[in-house]
Amino acid sequence: TYELLGRPEAAGKAYLSVSANLEALSATSRLGPQDEHNLVSAYLGLSSLAAESGSWTSGIDWLQKGIGHRDSLVVRADGLDRPADVNDLYARFFSIASRGYQAIGDKESASFWGNRAASEIAAFSSIPTWSLDRNSNHSFL
């Protein structure tokens, strides 16, 4: 919400606090899927803020921290309220990585991450819409 209110400094502090707390927790125990998702979301927020300020290298560093969690989150996605959030999150990760590498002149990496984004979007698009929110009150035959 700080980002939406035009307060990037406050958003950065909040993302750093979330990531530091969850990283500390992960040092002593395995994060649950929702906590791991929150950690990765904080990395995405930090990356976005860095990119918006023109610091693409810093943004890419934050993305790399989050990308390392993808396989774990995919395997444990059923522990989330909306399992498809994993594909959505990583589609954004890979898209920003592609833009970041493009911005620093690394066309090969930009192409690689752009292709990963397209694959993640395709995976997300193949999920039946009725399964996107397991808390919906819809009943199906």
C-alpha cells in the first residue's frame, strides 16, 4: 500500500522488514508456503522499487534471491489459498528480470528471462479458472 500511496521509502522499509524477519525465521525452521510466498513477494517489491529508481543491478539481485524459491513454492502451492499465485508471482519476476537485463544491455539474459516469463504465463493460463481460488463458493458439476 505504501507504493500505491507514492511512498517508496516507506514501502522499501516495510519490504526490508518483512524479508529480514522471514529470513531470520527460515534460519531456524522451514517456512510454511504462505510465509515463503510473502518472503518472495517482499523480494519482488524490493526489486520493483530498485528498478523504478533506475538501479537495475540491485533489482536483479533481489530477483535472484526470490527465483531460488520457485521450485519449493511450486511443490507446496497447495498450501496457499490460491495456488496459482505462484505462477503469477514468477511471471512477474521473470518479466522484470527480462526488463532489467535489457536495461543493462544483456540481451541474451533478457531473452532467457523473457522466455521464462512466457512459460510461466502459459502455465498460469492453463489453470482452470475454477481452481484459482479454492475459497470461492462456486459449485461445479
